[in-house]
Amino acid sequence: MTFEELNLNEQLLEALSYMGFTDATPIQEMAIPEILKGKDILACAQTGTGKTAAFVLPILNKLVNKSDNSIDTLVVVPTRELAIQIEQQIQGLAYFVSVGSQTVYGGGDGKDWEIQKEALKHGTDIIVATPGKLLSHLKLGYVNFKHIKHLVLDEADRMMDMGFIDDLKNIISYLPKNHQTLMFSATMPEAIRQLAKRITNDPVEISLGISKPAEGVDQKVYLAFDEQKQALLHSILKDKVDYDSIIVFTSTKNKVSGIVKGLRNAGFNAQGISSNLEQDKREEVLLGFRSKRIRILVATDVMSRGIDIKEINMVINYDVPGDAEDYVHRVGRTARANTKGEAYTIVNPHDMQRFARIERLIGYELEKLAPPAELGEGPEWKVPERKKKKKFSKKKNFKKKNNSQPKKDNNQQNPNK
């Protein structure tokens, strides 16, 4: 379906054409008409399916002829990186539409706080915020949410994982009773459904591609010992000289600097990003990666969701993620918007069981490759069998009556009474 068939405003269609977009993705095709009708939405769609535009476009469509400066839409997201990305997409899609937006997140200076305060107090069309910083403003009493018509919770499952559930409930208590609620989540655990029951009104449920990597991803798996990982990483990269946008995922922020150092020593243009960096530095690194000045980005899972960097050629899982769902989100960084991409995962003996869980989740097994001969022999694929629960049979224990036992005294008082 084309965007023209979705009955969007001419100015939005012009912006989409300017950006080179003509056809809607499945999540956009299913969600946009329902949002335009005013329906609440509970949508499950993995990274890279175009879900940001699925809620931004219909909201912008409603804002085209808005005359006042009140806050119309609140978008709540788990991380500042995602807040920045969504606000940038709003500005891109609203290129020919007079719509204002403001991000609200931590890590800035006093000047940033004042800019946020001004928007929250006197109004702008769309606020994109992280829970903690937004609550800091709300508690000071000057935030004007009286005219909000749309609430969007993006990456709702990640906000749950990060412990924001009470913050979300608190934020929602400040909103008018009558508003449209749009929930977008990459997974749909029971906790999300329970939250949806509380804050949505008869939502339209949309579910696309749960827990499956995009079809365009060529997935490869190498078996290697820990001491082979760094050399194997270099070996994979040296054959990809034409690739200018690569993400290497590691399990902990403490590993990032070591991997970056090894890559630089081997002559690769690499930079790391994790929560150890100050916000300004993180934004600088992301800008460098987005503009292709940084070829290889080494990251933790803070990057696996919600960062809209197009044309990523390859993702390398230096470590197997602890959560099988996170594999899908990491791999989802490449092969976005119907493009092709590659994903490599390096599996050590300790992580074999984890990767077996990933294969059960995605529904198929992947070929296991040995490291190049010059790196030495790698481990064999061997996954311990899952322990089966012991079955206890109820056997009657027959004992001979011992007539020598004293008879029970029926008059004896029961201590539990």
C-alpha cells in the first residue's frame, strides 16, 4: 500500500516523497488508519519495521491545522538516544508542516533544563521524553498537560525491563482522562498486556514478526574460544573493506574499551559507546557513526533498540546476548526497510546453551562455522541436555501395626486449636 492510499495530508506526502518514501511498511499500513480513526493501539513489532513513522505520521496528520501552542502529544521512551531519534524523525516528516517538538531527557546542563521547562510550561505540539526527567519537571508543578490528546509509549517492554512501570503510572496520572493511547513494543510479555488493560480503551491489537530476525539478514555463527575472539573479529572485518557501517555488540560496558583498543591497534576505524560516556560524547559518537566518519561502533545493548541509523551493513555479536529476545533486536540493526544485511555471532563454549535458546526462539538452527585455520581449532558444538523435571510417584507406605503403640487420647488438647 502506498502512503497516498492512507489518506495522509498532501504536505506530509510531499515530505515523504522528498525523503524517498512511497510505500508503507506492514506496521504503518495496519496502524495508521486505526490511529486516524482515534482508536487506541497495542502494537507488537520488532526493530526496523518502521513503527516510529507508524505513530508519528497520523499524529502529524492531525496537527496540520492546529492553531494553538498547547501540548497535544506526549511520547515516552526508555532512553535519551531514542528520544533524540524520534524527535529527528518528527522534524524530518514535518518538513512542510508547521509542527513544533521538544525532547526532555537528562544529562544536559542548566540551559537544557530551561529549554525543556519553557516547552512544558508554555507549550509545543509534541513532547518526546524519558520517564525520569519528565517526572522531575512534573513534580515542580508548572507542566501543562491539560490539552494532551495523544499518549505514545514506545519500546514499552524495554521501559518495563528498566523498572519504569511506577514512573509510567505516575506520569499517566497527570494526563487528562480522555486521550488516545498508543503502545508500541518489540515483545508482548504479560506485564505489557496488564498495563495495556489499565491505560487503554478497547485497543486494536497489531502483531508483526514477533521474535524473528528480518528476512534480509544473512546470519552466520562462529564457534570460538575466548582467546580467539579478538583475532576472529579482525578476520571477519578484514574481508569487509566495502562496508562503511558496522556495529559490534558486547555483553558489558567494561568490555567496550578493550575491543575498541584491539581494533584500533589492528588499523580499524572504531569507536565505542556505552553508559560510561557523558551524554555529549555519546551524541558526538552517534553523529560520527551516522555520518560514516566512524566505520565501526562497539556498543552494549543500549544501542540494540530504538536507534534509527540506516544502511548498517553488518552486526557482529562479539558476545551472545543473555536474553534471546535481545539477539533479534541486535540483528535488527541491519537489513532494515527491506534491505540486505549480515549478522555474525561468536559463540564460546559457555554461551552455547544461550545460543541454543535463541535458535529455539527464532524457530530454526544456524550452521556453526569453525574459525579460520590460522587461529587454531575452535570448540565443538555441544549443548547440555535440558534437565527434565523429576517425576515423583506416589507410593503407599504400608507398615505393620505396632500394637505396642499407646492409644491416642481423644481428650488430649490439640495445640493447633
